[in-house]
Amino acid sequence: MTHPMAPSWSEAVQQQCAAHPGLTGILPLPDAQEAFAARVLLMQQARQQIDLQYYIWRNDRTGTLLFEALLAAADRGVKVRLLLDDHNTAGLDAILIGLQQHPMIEVRLFNPLRVRRPRFINYLFDFRRVNRRMHNKAFIIDQQVVISGGRNIGDEYFGAKDDFLFADLDALLIGSVVANVVTEFDTYWHSEHAQPLGKLFQLQIKPQQFDQLRQQAQRITSDPNAQHYVAAVRELPFIQRLQQRQLEFVWAKTELVADHPDKIRGRAKRHQLITHQLQQAIGEPHHSLSIVSPYFVPTRAGVEALERFAADGVRIRILTNALESTDVAIVHAGYARWRKRLLAAGIELFELQKISAMARRLERKAKRQRLKGKDRFGSSASSLHAKTFATDQQRVFVGSFNFDPRSAQLNTELGFVIHSEQLGQRISNAFQEYLPDYAYQVLLRDERLVWQERLGQRQIIYSSEPGVSIWRRFATRMLALLPIDWML
């Protein structure tokens, strides 16, 4: 995939930033393929430095293509720093060691597992430490452009997996906040918890050679099963807009909020925690609160806070995964136990349907009005992964933080508070206009939960969680009885 961007891209960024001093330019990236294309094109445009920080980097189609783009940049003399959380690096050791051999590439692993093989041993003898992970996502080009949000690196995040796609959200950012992201990356990179590969790999692991990585990328681009994806990405109108610098940024005051890496050891001070920073940057809602979170586990304290807001007249709307669409059923159980109480307080709950299930129902109901909303997150979206919320339609959060105890207490997280009525209105409109077309609304009728699905002008009511077997419902109810919210 070669789409060289205009040579003056860097100058164009500088010109736009100079025209908006003290502000950040935000370009939301809800489309999976556009999010992938933006990363490839920016890597191809990099001239000085690429800094990458991720929780997951898959060794699949898109992961390999981005590894190849990273290697190509290093061959041009671009300095590359790659920081990965070690929890999800199984099967990557040879590739990472091979990349590390390039003079322009340095790789570090965050909170590394001490025993490389078999990896599960670490969780038997060092669970308290390895249960804490770096969940941050940051993609930084030449210290001028950042992509950050909910996406990891992998086919399911970029629409390249035939049977599964996360509905996710990133943002491309330029302007004042970028310097803060660079500083934050350096803090993690130089922390004691980020270890160079040379200190970790004591086993004799044969590195994957550079030509092997290039050949693997070539096989992917020539694979008939992947060619339709590569072709679709190449034909995106977004690519032309990005190359010709025709992207329309929203310019707004933007604050970086992020945990300090010492949170991994429980040593971070209060002001170094994202939860405190969010509270300071956003405050309490006065009129409205719209939350999108794939793993929504409010806990008792969170429910009490939401009840208090609702009692003060704040309209609260929450979108999370339905049981049929979640990829972590035990987390759904941690949310399900609070549904009746939230609904009784007047809080509106929506649960994303599994689009593949919706498509099957569409086939059976040919006269049904086409669902309007699902294309906003990709026509084959299977599971929600975006993390965003808006308060009073004026302040918007985009990042890696889930509304669950794991994000609040265990993992490190990173995100942005954007003071923009324009973006806040977009989220509010999404809930109002098209959310009912691709999500169940959960309602409380006669003290019982029901799920309402909108089918064009019709509505269908389900008396139990739709789209799943009775055994999955039963297992989820049993999981909800366990006192494990702190781990979710």
C-alpha cells in the first residue's frame, strides 16, 4: 500500500496550528478502514520519529502491514520507538527481536512477564502485578500528529476480519495537545516499568529477519481473501482528502488526561490518576450525560453518583454491549446486576445489537425499513469497543478509559477532554436520531426488564435478553452473583 502524501503535509499542519494558537484540531475517526488508512499514510509521511504505544498489536493482516510500514520508515532513517504492554505479545517475540535489530528501531515491553514460556505461570505466582496492564493507545508522528482513542492494532479493529468488527472510535489530533502526548509517552518510555528487549529475552529465540516480514506483508496484499480489504482501503475518499489536506478539523481547547505509569505498582499520587483528572477537567453534569462504554461496570458507588445526577434533573443515556454482542460475558454480568436500579432512577439504557444477528433478521423481514444507524460504526459491526462520553453537550471525552473498576483502579489509561459544543452535539444527536435503530432500549415494566427493538416503524419487545441461548443467560446471571467487580 503506497499512497505518498503531499510533501507539504508537515508545513500544512504547522500553518493550521499557527492559525489556531492554544487549540487542538480534532478529526474523529469512527470508520475502521479510514482509521487504518490514516495510520499507514502517516507512517509513510514520517520524516523524523514515530512513537507507538499500544495494549494489543496482533500478528494478523493489519498488524503485519503496519509492522512493514514501520520497518519501511526506519529504512528511510526515521527513528522508531515501539512500547507494547506485554500481556498480549504472545507469538510476537521473534518479530519484536527482529525489529529491534534495526539500528533505527527500539522496542520496549511494559510491565513484562518474567517467565516467557509458558506465560500462564506468571499469573500463578505474580498475579497481583501482572493483573495490572498498560491500556494506553498513542500513535505519534514527528511529534506533530497523534492518533489515539479506543483502537488497538488488529484486524477486528480495522474491519479486516471477515466475521467480526469492533465498533470503535479514534481521533486524529494536531495542535497544542500533541506536545503533552509526546511528554506522556516519554514518561512511560523511560519509566522503570518499560523494559528493553535485551533485558528480557534470555531464551534462544531466532529473530524474524526483515526480508521475512516484507515477504509476509507481500503475501497478505496478494492473498485473494485480503485483496478486497486492501482495495477498499485504497479507494477510500478519505485517502484523497488526507493527501490533499482537505480534512475538516474541529478546533477546541483539549486536555490530555492520563495515568502515571506508577499506577501499575499502586504508587501513583491522586493527581496522577486519570479518574481525578477527569473529575477536575469535566466536573459534574448539570443538564445531560451521554456515555458510550463497551465494558460498563458502574459499581455501587458509580450507581449512587448516577442516581444523584438523575435526581437533580440530569438526563443520562448509556450505551453498552448487549449480551449477544459482548466479547466478555463476565463484564456484562457486572453491569447487568445494576440495570433495574439505574432504570428506576430514570436513566436510559441502550445495548448494542450484534449486527450479524440483525442482518439475519433483515433477510427474514424483507419489507423492513433499512436500519439507519449501523453504517455509522461500520456495516458489519459486531461488538462495541468505543469509549466516549459527553456532558452538557459541551465537554467530550475520547480515549481508552472504560467505565469499569479495571480502568479506574488497575490499568493505566489515556484520553482527551475536548471542550467542544460541536462534538458534544454530535454525540447527543447520535443517541437521539439513530441509536434506537441499532441498539435495544432496555425498559422496566412491572418491575421486569424488557428489551425494545425498533424495526422501521415497528417495535418488538423481548422479555429476556435477545439473541442468546437460555444457557448463556443463566451463566451470566450466575456470574453476576460473584463479588468480583473490582477485577472487571
